[in-house]
Amino acid sequence: MNDRYDADDADQGAAPYELVGYDEYGQPVYRQIPAQQAPQQSYDPYAQQGYGYDPYATGPQRPQSYDAYGTGRQQPATPSYDPYGSQAPYDVYGTGAQGTSAPYDPYGQAATSGQQPRVAEQTAYIPQQAGPGGVTVPRQPESAEPPVPGEPDGGSEQFAFVEEPDGDSEDVIDWLAFTENRTERREEARRRARSRIIALVVVLALIAVGGVGYLWHAGKLPGLSPSGSRTGTATPVGAQKRDVIVVHLHNTGKSGTSTALLVDNTTTKQGTTVLLPNSLALSGDDGSTTTLAKSVDDDGASGTRDQLDTVLGTSIQGTWRLDTPYLQNLVDLVGNIDIDTDTDVPDPDAKKKGSSALVHRGKAQTLSGKMAVAYATYRASGESQNAQLERFGQVMQGVLRKLSSEPAAATTTVQTLAQILDPPLTDKDLGSFLAGLADLAKGGDYRTALLPVQTDGTLSPSTGDSVVKDILGGTAKSPEAGSAVRVSVQNATGVKDDTEKARVVLLNGGFTFLEGGTASGARTASQVLYADAAHKADAAEVAKTLGLPAGSVAKGTVSSGADVSVVLGGDYRPASS
């Protein structure tokens, strides 16, 4: 059943209604025509007080307003507004102090130019709601709140100020909240990124510090090392500990030997192969001069070792005789070697000349045992012995790089060779020694140096000392108690026989003679030099023995391996003359 306003209700005594507008749900809103209003007036929404009210307009006005339920409120006509007239106070509901209804003034004032009789207010009803006279009006929305008891209801003359939610304000609030959340997320992402970067930098710094610390502790940083490490700056050169073994390579296919010192400086953690030319001059037991090559053949391992100690001022712990067949087997046992070869080497077993080379010149050439022996002993026509000696040094360093750095494994390799070693060297001693050198060679702490000698086999003070002092100890070994004073003699008289005459005189005087060679130019005055103050008296005795003036004795540089150096000048007069 559709409840609506029926015009027949007017015949039943109900007051007539008129349409005044539509509510927020689109339903028509009616009001009852007051009895005192004979003519029906048309609805003008802009003539009401709430819309377009002019406080300065004159004449009666009838403001109207609507509450949240769509109920229309009608205000009585008010007299003309006098902005300068007297005013009567009014309460919060718009009721005057005398109980009369005051017109609404947007500036908070009510016109008091005269009192108007209060006109009964009629309430308009929405269809489908029960109204007076059986008229039904629409129901109120379920969300509407019922009137609070004790407060004026919709029939009172109060003004209803309804605040409707503003959709734009909610959108702005949502946008601000979204912007704030996004900004916070960005800041949080930046903080996390900064934390990750800082953590990464800290980790890298710790790794770098740890790596540098390890290299420093291992003595592998150039210029930086712990106390007593490979630079040896904390320990004087002469006080550094060295293990030295002399190795003699005997070429069984052809005559000839090659000699080298294997040096392990345990103080500086540096390994070196010192190549000794066969022309190196040595002193025999009788004080006579000999060469290294002749000493190896004539004096054997023990005699040559002692003579090398005398000349070089070092302490050799053992002698390793390595014949070429054993070298071939050694290279095969370590699994071949890789070295840079400087020349093509023909096959020594080839019957025809011009056959293909056994060893080719090039970088990182892999050599078998046979190839290694051929390369180590090869000396081309017109080459000096030093060229062949350097090839031997390359092969020895290549073997050390491939040999195990474990003492037990290296000892097994030595024992597999089945060599008979010269006492006091044993298989275990040689294996442990070679294992230490192998570790240095693999770590890049190994080098090869050639001992420079002059044409007459003597050591040059300027070049020989760089090897003797820096590698072998820096100074000659102090002679043992009761041993003879070693005297190096250099001839600057211009007469070659004067050297031999001085040698005989010194030997007869109980001194050890060392050949010092011939000076580049003649000198008029002789010199007798000593480096250590402990040998000052020995130098004076040498000068007296040779018949030189006492003024010729002075402190200066002496030859390597010598206690006193003598330079024979024109003032030297041999005793036999």
C-alpha cells in the first residue's frame, strides 16, 4: 500500500498541505497551510533566512530552515531590522527575553523595533510518516538519532546548525596520510641502505686489515715486516743466520764441473743460488793459489769446502755432489720443470749435426730430465763459462719450484735418487734443507746471483762484496784461534814476478796468502790496509815482513775473505833482489 497525501483528506476536515521542496532522499516535503494565511504562497527557497537573508532589508520576512530529517521550520514575520535600534536579549534557541521569537541575525543581534505576535508554527511532514489527520509521511532515516529528552524538539523555535561531512576534507586527510607514509617508507629505505653500506665498508676494512696483518706477519710486505723477518733490518747483516750447502754438478758425459752455493737465510726468509765461476782463485793448504775447478778435481769435497770458506768468509755445512744422471732423475721425479730458455740446445746424442733441437728457446719451456741436463751443461762455441753457469742456476731454481716443501716428502725424493752423499751431509739433512728452499722458491722469495770475479780469478772489491757481504754474511769469518792471518796481495809495481816473491815471503812468515790480482795502473807507494782494529798489529807485522815502511799501514777497505790487504807499489823491494 502506497501511503501518500490524498486531496480527499481536505473534505474530512484536515488542513490543506502544500509542496515546499524535496529532502536529501529525493522525497517531496509538504507543509500544512496555516489558518491565518488565506492565500497560498509559492515556495521560494531563496526567500528564507538561511539562503540569501538580507539583514538590512525592510518589511516582514518569513525565514525558514530544515533539520536533518527534512522537517521544515517556519518563523513568524518580523519587523524591519534596525541596525541602530535597541535590542532585546535572546537565548541560544533564538527566543527573546520576553518569550517572543526574535528574528535570526547573522551578526548575533535581534531586531527590537517592535514585538510581533507569535504565529503558530506548523510542521511539514514527509509522506510515509504518520502525521496529523491521518496523513502519512516518509520514515526518518535509520541513521538519524532520536531527539534527546529534555532538549527542545523539532517543534521548538531553535535554529538547527547541521554539519555535513565534507568529502573533500576526507580526501585531503587521506592524501596527507598517504604522502606521510610514503615519505616515511623512503626515509626507512634510505636508512637501511646507509646501514648496509656502512656494514659493507666495515667488513671490507676488516678483511683488508686482516690480509695486511697476515702478510706483515708472514714477512711478505715489501719494506714492512715483523722483527727479525725477511728484510733483516732489525738484525745486522753479519749476525743473520744462514744455512749454506755447496753443490758440484759433474758432467759425466763430458769433462767439467759447475759449482753453486745454495743459501737459506733463515733470518730474512730469503733463498739464493750463488753461482761460482770455475776461475775463482782459491788458496791451497800450502798457501799456493789454485782455481775452483782445479780444487774440485784435486782436493775433493772437503778441501774445496774449506778453501771456499777461507776465500768467501762463509760457513758451508755440507757438500752435495750431483752427477748429471742424478740431475736427470731428479727432474723426472719432480715431474719436469718449466723455465725460460735463452737458446736452442741440440740433442747431445744426435749422430748428425743440424738435427732438430732438443731444447727450444722460449718462455715457460717444459723440460724433461734429459732436456734439463742438456740445457744446464750447454755452452755454445765462443761463450764464457758464466753463460753455461747461469743455465745451471735456472735448472736448479726450476727443480726447487717443483720439489715438495714438506721435509718428509723432499727427503723421500732424495732417498729415491740413491746417492752416496759426502759426510757429514745425510739424506734427511739434504731433504729438509731442499724443502725449505722449495718453500721460498714457490713463494717468490728466491733469486740467483753470479759471483763476479776478475780475469785473474780474484774478487773485485766493488762487485764481489755485493754478493759476499749481502748474501754470504757481509764480512769474512773471523779466523779461529791459532789460524794464520789471511793477506790479500795486489800487484801495482808493474813487475809481474813481484807477486810471486811477496807470496813466498808471506808464507815463510806464517801468513796465508790470497791472490789480489794486478792493479790497473802502477803506484809509487805501497799500502797495507786493515778493516778491523783487531788486525792493526797484524797489518804492522805484514808490512815489516815485506820490508815496507811503517807509514804504509792504515785503516781502510780490505778484500773479501782477507784480514789484511796489501797493495805493492814502486817502493817495494823483494828480499831476493
